[in-house]
Amino acid sequence: MIWNETKECMPREELRKLQDARLVKQVNHVYYNVPYYRKKMQEVGLEPGDIRGVDDLSKLPFTTYEDLRETYPFGLAAVPLSECVRLQSSSGTTGKPKIAVYTRRDIDIWAECVARGLTMAGITKNDIMQVGYGYGLFTGGLGAHYGAEKIGALVIPMGTGSTEKIINMMIDCGATAIACTPSYLLHVAEELEKSGKIDQVKLKAAVCGAEPWTDEMRDQLERRLHLKAFDIYGLTEIAGPGVATDCEFHRGLHIQEDHFLPEVINPETGEQLPEGSEGELVITTLTKEGFPMIRYRTKDVTNLEYDKCDCGRTTARIQRFKGRSDDMLIIRGVNVFPSQVEAALLNVDGITPNYFMTVDRVDNSDTLEVAVEVEDRFFSDEIGALEDLTKKVHDKLRSAIGLNAKIRLVEPNTLEHSQGKTKHVLDKRHLYD
């Protein structure tokens, strides 16, 4: 392990030697066992012996979603399927799903990485942890489940379903920790408040992921549920949740660098960027047997920090994601990420994080409408209060993103509330192309 519960860390010099050795081994693994990777390396004139460590990482070709689609379903598997014990997949809502297969050792390492993250959130064998991610092909449910079992916690495998049932089980069984999407946990908080049961909840920690969220949403979750909320990050094609998690100081997500090698590149040129630069996160798996990824382009926009964290850990930290390079909207020449909109909205009193953006085109000009749920009290007050709030939201958004948007305030529970990844954007402009 890079650290243990006492936060004793492996010095970065030792970690680099471990990464060098594991990268060399992984490159050999894919070259000799995955014809697709071998061809990609040969096309740029590379042989395994040309990679001697992390300093040679930039010589390797990238792996992209297009590669996964071209080799679907098992073209990137590096071992026979008879050696694999699990298949996980993305939803595939925008095309072929991303599929990954895992050996027994892959599953064990994944559970270890999740367990490290849960330990950072203060969860121990004495906790009762409710897993509210979907089980099945989605990595969230089983990933959180195996990690919680690894540390010895009592797991309540709720998955998704009836919010009422989830709340009843949470209260009746005395759950002290929960793993689910942040937007759904906020919905649970709203339901607990409406039912007057908020004081019956014993939750002390929430480990939330599967969708982007802001510090402002963290503040809301912590204030309303009287717990500590932690961010967890993962991808189906890398390892699901547990690739990185933040600690109690929230200075970024500590990446499990002995298993996942991060770098940041210019998304336009593919050039590896200097330490601290903002760009697209790229991850190379160092220990995956079944479905290794070499320089996988995540499309997540962030930067990496390598200074020692206040918690004592020395691993690289992924900073708060600005968004995804493919989620970025260009509206009237301005780059806009949905996370910027959410952060701005949550800085207005009375506004909830439940919003929906609609981008359209009228008379050859882009338009932006933002529908956002507000607290009940604004619909029972005089109409002037709602007008004042609309202006506040408009001005806050204009300051944050540099655009004028049409603001539509709606009552609570008007917009979709999802237990999975919540959709916040509809871009209609492609209909006119």
C-alpha cells in the first residue's frame, strides 16, 4: 500500500521506482497479449524495450473511446476470458457501451483501492454502510460494496429503487455511511426534511461520485444531513470508483498512484503538460491484467498537484474537475461548463442544485435557458420576491459565465431527480446543422 491507516506514506522516490517497474511490465503485457496495442505501438516505431520507465510515457500512443468502440467487446482483453471473473460496462447511452473485464486479481486490487478511499472518509469496520449506487453492469454498486467489505464494514446493498424504502432502511438499520450520487443524496435530504425524519438519521459520512459536483453542493449536503461528504472518482474502463478519493482536507482527490499513473495533456495537441497545468486527464493502468489501459484519454479537464497534503499523504491529487472536454458548451463564442453554472446557482440563497440548461438557436443566434428549482417559500411569498430572486440568479450567472441567460424558476420536484447520473443539459443546436 502507498499508505495505511496511520497515514505512513511511501516516499515519492520509492513510488517512482515502483511505477517505472510496473509500467515496463504493463507495456510488455499489452504488446505481447493484445494485437491491437501491438499494432498501435508498431505504427509509431515502438517496441517494449523502448519504454524503460515513466519518463518514456509520452512515447506511447493514446487509447481513446474510439479504440474501445473499434475493438468492442473484447478486443482489448489481455488474457483469455476463461481467466476473467467479472464484466462491467457503462450505460452506452451514446453508442456502444464501454466494456471492461476483470481477473480475480483485478477485483482484489479494485476493492483495495476503494477501501483506501473509504478509510480516507473515516469509514471503518465499525460502520454500517448503505450502498445506493446501481448494482449490475454499472461499476458503482459492486465497487463500493467490495471496498466496504474489504475494510470490514457492514454493507446494506440497497442499490437504486424506492426512495422511501432507502430512507426507512437507513433509519431502521442505523446506517452511518452512504455511497451514492451527490444529486440523489440531496434528493434524499429533501425527502427527509419534508417527512420530518432528518433527526433520525445517523449518517456521519457520504462518499459520492459517478457525476461531477461542486464544493457548493458538498456544503449543502453537509449542512442539511450533518455529515462529512467526500468525492470519489473512477471510470468503467479504468476500474470504476476508487481510482481517486479526497481526504478530510478536500485539497483534491488522492489518486492511487501505485495502480494508476496520471498525466495531464493539451486536449488539442496531445502534448504532455508541465506539473500544475490544466488540461485533459490521461490515465495508464499499472497493474490491470484483464483489460489494461495505456494512456487512456478520460476527457476530464483538471490539473494535478504533487505537494504534500495537509493529511500527510504524498500521492498526486486530482483537482476539482472543471468539466469534460466533450461536455464543454461553446455558446456565442464563450466556453461554458455545467459545473460553472451549478457553482453559481448554489451561491444564491433559496436556490437548489436541481437545474436544467437548454441551449437553442434563434435567428442564427445561440440562446441559453436555465430552469432551476427554488425553495417552496418563494412560491408562497409575494410575486416580487420571485422576481428579485430571478434577477439575482441572472446576475450571478452572467458574472460566472459571461453570458445572459433566460432564467426560469420552478417549484421543488419539478425537474427530473435521478438515482443515477443526472442529466443537466439539452443542446438543440444540432437540429439545425
